[in-house]
Amino acid sequence: MAEQFDVVILGGGAAGLTAGIYVSRARKSALVLDTATIGGQILLSHQVANYPGVEEVFGYQLARTMKKQAQQFGTTIVGNRELARLDLASPRKEVETSEGELFQSQAVILAVGGAPRSLGLPSEERFKGKGISYCATCDGDFYRDQDIVVVGGGNSALEEAVSLTQYAKSVTVVHQFNQFQAYQYAVDEAKQNEKIRFIMEAEVEEFLGAESLQAVRIRHKRSGQTQELQATGTFIFIGYIPNTQRLQGLVPLNAQGEILVDENMSTGIPGLFAAGDARAKRYRQITTAVSDGTIAALSALDFLHSLHRA
């Protein structure tokens, strides 16, 4: 038998937990359901220093506080569940897990998040949060007066490389091709910055260090020779992967697989909203996810009220 909620929220990161808080505070029943551990990308942030009103805090602590707050307002939270079936088009939407749990609601908020594209190296996993980052805005300040590496050659890589020069002593951009995939303005700005140097047609082979990152070994593609770059930080900007594989054909997506919504976080499908890193947008921060979750929740509540007014 299906368990009934006013709003089902798929995703337990910053956007999903914020949505749960707002829905529950409005005295509507909310379920936050995640396929992984509750907390999302916040859990991968070693320290968070730019969340307004909160002094520097470990990522897991901030995630735990958000989860606790949502539960205190009455949000039901379920993590580590695989999704077996989604019906998002019907007025009474259904979400079924591989364990046979069935949840129904009149509104659904998709806060499924995503993840920065990784290099896939074992040593990359080892140093995540210990010298390897995917967010200059989040972690740049931790590398003041240090030598760092930026991996990538698109707009994000070059724009973030320039941004990082306000903290770092030097920035070395490592790119696998012989030309950038960025707009010319981004290329020009990076090349004009005296703190930035470029190593083209090279790939990261391994990250080196003891407790934290100390060096990056790269391989030059033409010669096959390797080189070690002394660096205490590496920022990887080679793309972003939204967790929308199961949503193909169910919601409007762009070419990158990001969910398309309007300013009210509506997908255009009645009762279906989206928030956070899985939606099409430029900036992905905890604060922007919280904002999305707030708007999506308020829009979902307005949708529920409209059903009662009809």
C-alpha cells in the first residue's frame, strides 16, 4: 500500500533538505528520499567558510544540522534507496523503490543533484578534500600563497584559474589538448594574468603526497615524458554530471542533461518542480541550492493550495 505525502522530494542535499524544511513548516507532509547518504555534495566539502551566518564548519556538520532541522519540523527522511519506478506525469505522482516501498504525492521536487566530472584516478579519491577540490569559490581561500594546479581547458577552468590568483602564489593550468575549449575572452584574461602558466597537451597521471596533496605527476602526450609539479592544491574543472539519467523522457532536459525550469522552479509539468545542482544554471553553490530549494518548496505549496481552491 502506498504511503501518502503532500510533497515528495527526490534528493537529500542542500536543495532537498531546504525544501523539506519549508514544506514541513507549512504543515504539509514531506518526504526527502535519496539514493545515497543524506547530505549530498556538502559531505564532500572538507570545510565550508562562505555560508552566510555560519562560521567555518566541516561539510558533514552543516549537512547534519540541515538534516536535523528538517526532521525537527516533521520531514520524513529516507536515504540509501534505489529508485525502481517513477510516475511524474500523473496528478497523483508515484515513486517506488527497489525495496518495494511506494510513495504517492500531488507534488514532487527533483533535487537529485549531480557531481563534478572526475579524472577517475585512484589517487584522486585519496586526496579529495585533502588538496583536491572542484570548487574555487568554496576552497580557494584555503590555498593562500601556495602553488596550485587547475585541470581543464573550458570556460570554468580558465575563469576559476583567474579567480584563484587572488589567493594562490601561482596557478598552473594543465590541459590535455593543444587549444582551449573556452570563449576567447576567458582565454585572453587568463593569458594576461602573470600568476598563471599553461602546460598544454598533458594529462594528470597521479596525485602524490602523504596525509595531504604535495605534488601532481603529469604526462606530456607528445613525448610521453612525465613531470612532477609541486602543488598543495589541485582544482579540477572538466565538466559536471547531473544525476538525471533516470529522468530521460520524463522531464525537460537540455543537451547536458540538466533539468529545465522557469524562475519558479517549475518544469512545466503540473506539480513537478526541480531545484539544486541538477537544474540548468551557471553557479552551483550551497547557497544557490538553498535558494532553489526554498523557491521550489514555496511553488509546490502554492500548487497544492491551487488544487484546494479549484
